[in-house]
Amino acid sequence: MRILVIHGPNLNVLGSRETSVYGSRTLAEIDGLLQKRAGKYGVELEIFQSNSEGAIVDFIQAKSPTASGIIINPGALTHYGLSLRDALADASLPVIEVHLSNIYAREDFRRQSVIAPIARGQISGLGWQGYAAALDIMAAPEA
Ligand code: DQA
């Protein structure tokens, strides 16, 4: 089983970016923890980060035919990324949307997700462990 893990804009600077909101782990640390966890499940992860919506759409189009699911933190694209939403919908794979912060406890503009309606579910506010929970759910045989 291969799962795509996608990080959107500005997540490359985790570790120094608003640490009181997003935590102090770097993206490389989070990816390493996820790879380790995936290894326990015998699941292959393909991890991608971009600050560009088009590059993420290209990645989804190229990789979804051979994948079983998508875990994505779309960053700010969550709130307006309609071409990202269309690409995810067209992939016809289970999608779990992850946010490090609780998007419902912040500014008003963060409360709307254009991704959520086409996602299987959303995990918001649990820090990096939200990715781990998404992986557990996707990798579990019941999923
Ligand atoms: C985020 C929340 C978004 O509103 C924000 O633009 C991000 C990160 C999160 O993980 O909490 O870049 O997706």
C-alpha cells in the first residue's frame, strides 16, 4: 500500500514558523516520524511539499493512479485552493485533511475549508500527531 503525504505552502519552514501555533518540530522531523510509523505498518509513504498549488496538482495527477490514499495538510490552500480541491476529487482516493492548529479556533477566514467537503475526514488542532492519527486510520486494515 502506498499513501501520499502532501504538505502545502509554508509548511517547509515548520520549526521556526509561529512555533506557538504550529509547534517546534521541523517538517523533516515530522516526515521522519511518519516514515518510521509507516514502516511498522509495512506501508510505503511518498511525501511531497510545495509552496505552489500547481506543483501539488501535478503531483496528485502523477501519483494518485498508483496510490491508495492521500493525507494532506493544504496550508492556506485549505481556504481557497479550488484547483487543489478539483485534483483531489478527481483522484478518487480517500483523502484525510490534517491541520496542526485548530482552524476553528483562529481567524474567521481559517474556518472555511474548500477541501473538507471532498475529504473522508479532517483532523485539526492535534499538532504533528494529527498526521500520525491519519496514517493509523489509513493504514489500519478496517480503513
Ligand atoms: C494550517 C492552517 C492554515 O490556516 C495555515 O494557512 C497553514 C497551516 C495548519 O496546519 O494548522 O499554513 O494548515
